[in-house]
Amino acid sequence: MYLNCHSYYSLRFGTFSEVDLLEMAKGFGVSCLALTDINNTSACLNFIRTSKAYGIKPVVGIDFRNGAEQLYVGLAKNNEGFKALNDFLSLHSHTSQDLPKEAPELANTYFIYPFEKVLQLEKTEFKPNEYIGISVENLRRLPFSKYKSYVEKLVIQQPVTFRNKRDFNAHRLLRAIANNTLLSRLQQTEEGSPSEKMLPMKELLAVYNDFPFIAENTKKLLSACSINFGFGESRTSQNQHVFGASKETDFEYLNELCSIGLPKRYSTITNAVTKRLEVELRTIREMDFVSYFLINHEIVSYANSKGYLHVGRGSGANSIVAYIIGITDVDPIELDLYFERFINPYRASPPDFDIDFSWKDRADVTAHIFKRFKNTALLATYNTFKYRAVVRELGKVFGLPKEEIDKLCKGHFSVNDIDEMSKLVLKYSALIKGFPNYISVHSAGILILEKPIHYYSATDLPPKGFPTVQFDMNIAEDVGVFKFDILGQRGLAKIKDAIDIIKENRPEVGDIDITQVEKFKVDKNINKLLSQGRAIGAYYVESPAMRGLMSKLEVDNYLGLVAASSVIRPGVSSSGMKNEYIRRHRDPNRRKQANPILADIMPETYGIMVYQEDVLKVANQFADLDLGEADVLRRGMSGKFRSREEFTRVENKFKANCKAKGYTDQLTTTVWEQIASFAGYAFAKGHSASYAVESYQSMYLKCYYPLEFMVAVLNNGGGFYSAEHYIHEARMWGASIHPPCINNSNNHNIIKGKNIYLGFGYLKNLEKLVIQRLLTERQLYGEFSSLDDFIDRIAISIEQLSILIRIGAFSFTKLQKNQLHWQAIFKLNSSKKRNTNPSLFKPTHRNFELPVLEHSWLEDAYDQMELLGFPLYSYFDLISEKLLSNTKAAEMKNNAYKDVLLYGILVNTRFNTTKNNKHMRFSTFIDQEGTYFDVVHFTKVVDKYPITGIGVYACYGKVTEEFGHFSIAAIWTRKIALQGDPRALDKPTFKSVKEKGTHN
């Protein structure tokens, strides 16, 4: 009997979830109610799905409002009515238009006008599907209104927004946040009424005793509403069913694609390949996933036609069909990948393809999908209120001073020392934390459906410009809506750009076929770099942790890299098996300690679970579950299905089967606990293999074209490290690094031979318009011959020209910066308006005689630090004291378990939290020779010797060794001070540029 209920998806208005609403309704004896969130349908599908468990008939609709002003409530008579309401809301959402004062004519819908709005509109004519809503408060006024005679149009409209006084207070705070105002200044028109509460059914009906027809009308209206989506076991895929003309022609087309692709992928077609292909095709057809494969193939084919690189990963890499038709580049036969990890009879959802494109190409691929397929939308995600953010927002709402808000956010207070206002902030922050704050766009999910998108949800039009539904992936999958994951990453852009740069800088090389991964896998030079951890810039394998792991595992082949990609994941580490895996990998004798049953099941990984597929193998071969049941177990470990009956049933069967096979309880428990700590945090083997393929492509370029590759890395925003460190890496491979130059640089970095010219984009204070003028002028009329020539051709202020001079952009003139700067001041009248059009006759410049001006290389370094953010000189050249030790990182192995003093430039540092909730720090440095070494700050020293930004550090500690990887356990560290800027000293002392040498 409730037609107007809100959840907290009435954003910054509602105060509890749709499940809380159903819980309350059941307790109050309500058998049917309508969820009508304000201009939002986020909770509708989950409300319908969950209502069955509470024995409540669900009705859904929308509370249409302009701001806080309620216009009318629309209810869906059926699924078509829900679509009509979503069409209407989406139209106005996309165009940001106000909703009309009166409801439109929509089939299969009902509209209820609140009593106050009817009075305001003086509405006297009502369509057959329009009603007047009478709340409990309105009953006092109804007898004195002409609308009491509209007997057939009156229905109960008791809004439900709050459960109690606390909810109402939270609501007011949310409204103040939404309006960016102090709570004391919040207008009452922006709030709901405190009376918007649910009453037990008996009480509600008793209130309307004098108007029994109102309750009867309401009952009839709700009885006429019925909406249904297949959930759970009854769900069917809502994705586009047919790719072409029919399901039969689709399957014929998939077969044809496999026939064409098979000989391209396999030079020798074995029985194993043929049998696997037959099984997969039959299963794909039986489970009605043919169109899903063809849609993914079409997306990839479009990308190929545009020259875009892609990586197909996820569990889809377990499919030989996906491999043959080009969606993935991972051979499941070579890697012994289980097809059941991908598709099995227990998995109602279609296979999971994650397709990565370059971050530059992804938008075009997405646009193509929207053009190519009719019923398409982006998937949403919910941004929730985080605790600290709520504390800050509520602090502002209550008018607390910034200092007090900062103290509350950081937790630097005692409860006894804060006032009542601050306690209220903390109290309501704890309540509001976790509420949805606003709807955002899922990072990758795209929906391609059989029916129109609005059949399921209203849509918004965020800045990306593509319609976006109002529900997230969990709700989507429950109703049979399965996303296509189209992701953007920078690794592929680096590869593509590197190839283009190689063509330009080294045209003699010819075309590079980056798809020849099989050759790359067995290339000794590439594998040598991997085993040495020399992978800076290469996708997924460049982090200190990954480089250290590759060194420990002595990774020198493709399968080793595939394993390392999964071993580094939290699941293997948290199960305690990472170190054991490394030990067994390095020591064949230790492999004998493995449980013989597990060693037989997983010989490749020495009886240790490394991949998600290992859960399938263990469950199947150790506990005699079939592969479909095993996959239920794997998915259940992620937590999403932990409460589902199917998971509990499989878990019980696992344990019962182990007991029947005579395993000890200890062994069963040990294996089960490894699965439990591991499965939700590990990669599928195919996923790891997909990453490894891209890593090999990057490593090929790094090995044979290192300078061009590093330029591509820099031009795509780098990766794990700073731009400064990638520049250092390029220098280590033989590059000469030059600051931005007016004749050689572009906005991005470029390479000419072995000379890398940094881009103007690094100069944050250089105006974009100046860069644009400079590059356009140079392209049209050629290089600049001198400072005078530049001033004649470019309209520029003295402040902007000074930036270019100080960074060395005019170094080709062979004049010192001081001379150039004074010449610029004399010759450039910055206050005078200058004609930017090309001059027919160049003006004659007067040459000024200047005294000899001293100049220091140290000044250059400080100019670079100010303008670029980093120097192009080594920090070792800049420090102010002599080094007390000549020990280098390469000598650590000769000083194992001895105390040493090493000097290094900080590359990277991060904190880890121990089991005792204490901090420790891991830092990576490079010594004077550019060799990496790692320093561990354990809990006793981590706070005593902080790391305070980039520079040279003296690192004193004991050399430790783990699996052939050496590091320092810090006893103390100290940052070395830099020499001062000579221009800031009272009595500067200069060294000539010749004495010091150039920075290259």
C-alpha cells in the first residue's frame, strides 16, 4: 500500500538501502510496495530480485522531481511501462532539461500527483492513468477540498524516506551537502517532511478508515502492476542473441572463421587441437554463446582494420576458438589451459573477455561499438561516501573551523577532548559512510543487449558522451546482462608509438612485425634482460617487486614469466606459497617435499597452486569434483557467491569426497585453506599469459630499439616510475639527453639518432599558445637561426622567452644564457603590441656590447629543477659533500651479511603494513654506475630515518640475501644535501662550463 518509497539511491536524500526497505516492510506486514527513487532507477532491479526472499510483491517507478520539488510519481504497470518511464527520464537527463509540470501520456504507466501539487496546479482533469496521492498529513485537509469528490482518483501516497529521527537528521545533513550550505541555512523546501515514515499496515489502514475507497483504489492500482526479470537460476542472457541473420548462420560463420584461422595459428594440426576445437564449438553452440564470440571478434576486427593493437585476456584466453579467430593471442594447448575455467554447464554467464586497447584508441573502438550495435550503453559504478570525505563534508555543514575538521579527518584527537558538535560529525559520518554519493562510469564495461537499454534502466549522459545505465555489474549479472570489457592501457600505446618512432628514426630497419611473439619467446637476448630484471618501461614487469621476483626465479623463458605474473599476486603470497614456490623452482631436491598427490596434479608448479586453474585441478583431481563444480568453488572463493547455496553444496561435497578418499583431516584442511586464501586473489593462467605476451613485445623493443622505446614510454606518460627515471634509463642505454630546443623539440619528446630532445610539455609554465605558435612557425617557415630571428617571428613576452632561454632552448647559438637574457631584455619591448603576421622586411637589430658574464653549470641544474622538475645532471654531481665509501651495488654479493655503506639516488619508495599493524618501508636506489639496489627499513628504524624525496642517500646497513637477490637491511639512512644555487649565495664561486663538462 506504499506507492512512494525511497532508498539511498535517491542520492543525497534517502537514508537506507532497498534491502533495508524490504526488511522494514516485512516487519510492518506490508505485502506490496513500490520503490520510487528520485530521478533514479539504480536500485530497481535488485529490489525486484530481493523482494521474493521477503515475500513482498515489488512495484517499481520513479519519483520525478525538479531539484527537491516533487512533480509526480510514475509507476510501471509492467516491463513495458518501466521502459516508458526510463525513456522519459533519460530524455530529460541527457538534455539537462527540467521535467514538465504535468506528466506525459505514457502507455502501461500510472502517475500519482501529490495532493499539494494538484492544489497548486488547480488540476481538474485527469487521464485514466492519473491519480491524486493523499498522504497521512493530507487527510486533515481533504474534507475541505473539492477533490474529496474525486472518489475514483484518490490513492494513498504516504512517502517513505525515514525510519526514525536519526534518519531524518542524516537526511538533512545530506541535503546540506547537496546544496553546499551550512545546516543552519538549509531551506525547508529542500528537505523531506519528518512524517515520511512507514506505518504498520493496520495503523495505516486505520488512518484511512473514514475514506475506505482510498485504500481500495490503492489496492487495485498495485494489483494492476506486475514486473518481472529472470533472476538466479531462471535468468537468461539479455545480451544480443544473434550477430547476423540467425543463430544457424552465426554458427556457420564461427565455423568458417575457425577454418580460416586454424592453419594460421597451428602449422601442425594435432589431434589434441582438433578435439579441443570440436568440444569448444559444440559447447559454445549448446550454451548459446555464439553471438558473444562473434561480437568480440567484430570488435577486434575493427581494431585490426584501423591498425590498433589489442590484448585479449581474462578467462577468455582459455579458449582455443578465441585464439584461432584472433580475439586472444594465448595458445591454450601450449599452456594446458582448462576450457572449463572459461565455459562450463554450471556457468550461466558468457565467457569473460577483457580486451585491452591503447588508451589513445579505446575511445574510437567504443564509438564504433555504439555505431555498430543498436542497444548499447556503458555500465555504471557507484561512488560511495568515504569516511574521511564525509567527516570533511559534515564538518563544513556544521561550520567547524578547518583546523578542527583536519584534526577529525586525521584522527588526531581523543573523544574526551572534542566538543558535542564534533561528536555529532563523527556519529553521522559513521552512519552516512558507504551511502552512494553519485553514479559514475564503470572503467571498462559496455552492454550490448537484445532489448532496448531502457527496458532495464534509465540512462545518464556523462562527459564521455555515451549513454550510461544506472546499475552496476553485480546487478547486471544477476538479471542476465553481461558486460563486454573494453579497456584502455598505456602499454600498447608504448608499443605502437615505439614502432612509429623506429620507422622515423631508423628507416633502414623496415617494417616490424610485433605479432611474432613465438620468436620473441625464444630470443636469448630478450630472456637475458628478463632474468637480470632489466625491464624498465616494459608493461607489467618493470616494478621493483616484479624485477626482484624475476631475478629470484631466474626467469629466462615465457612459461617462467607467465608463472611470475601470477606468483606476485596477493593470493600466492598470502597463502605463504610464494617463497616455497621460489625454493622449489631453484632447488630440484626440495620439490620432493611436495605432497605427492598435489605434485602429480600440478607438476609444472611443483605441487603449488599458482593459477586460478589450479583450484580447478585440485578440486577435480584431489577431491573428485567435476570441472563445473570446481569452477563454482573457484568463483565462490572471490566472495561474491559465498552465501549462495550452490557454493555451500560444492564445499560440503569437497570435504566429504576427501574424507571418502581417506585423506587426513589435517591434509584436507590444509588444502582447503590454501584454496580459500588463494583463489580470489590469483590470476587465471590465461590472464597471466596474456600479460606475458605483451611483456615480450615490449621487451623485444626494449632489447633491440631501446632509445626509441624509451621515448615512446616517456611520450605515453611513463609507467611505474617518474619521467626523470625513464630519462636516466635512456641515458644508460646510450642516449644523449637535451633540454627542450626551439629547433628540435616538439610538445612531446623526439629522437634524432641517439639524441633525445625533451618536449616543451615538460615546461609547465610555458603557455600552450606560445608552444603552438613556435611549432607552427617552424613547420611553415623553417628553423630559427638566432635569437633575433626568433624574436622577429614569434610574438612572445619577455617572461615566456626567459623560460626558453633558462632551459637552454637557444643553446645552438653557442651564447651563454646571461648574454641571451640581457639581449632579449634590450631587444624585446614586452609592453609594446606586436604584429604577429609575417613581416615582408625584417627589422634591423641593434647589437649591444655586454660585459663578460660568468656562468655556472650549477645554475643550469637549478634552472632545470625549477622548470622541468628535475635536473639533467646526476644528483651525484650536485651533492655538497664527499662520499665516504666507494662500495657499489654490484659488490653487494661479495659483502653478504656484512655492514656496508652505499650511496644511491632514490628511485621509488613504498610502505608496507606488517601483521602487527606496524609500518616498514621498501626503497629502491641507483648507485653512481646506474645499478639498482634495494633497502628495507624495518619497523625499528622506519620512523627514525625517513625518506624525504628524491636525491642522494647514504644507506648504511647489513647486506641480506634471498634467493640470490641482495638487499640492505637499513641501520640508518641520511639524505645528502645539495650544493646551493650560486645565484643565492653572498659570495658565489663559479666553475666554468668547460671545467665541468656538459650534462650529456
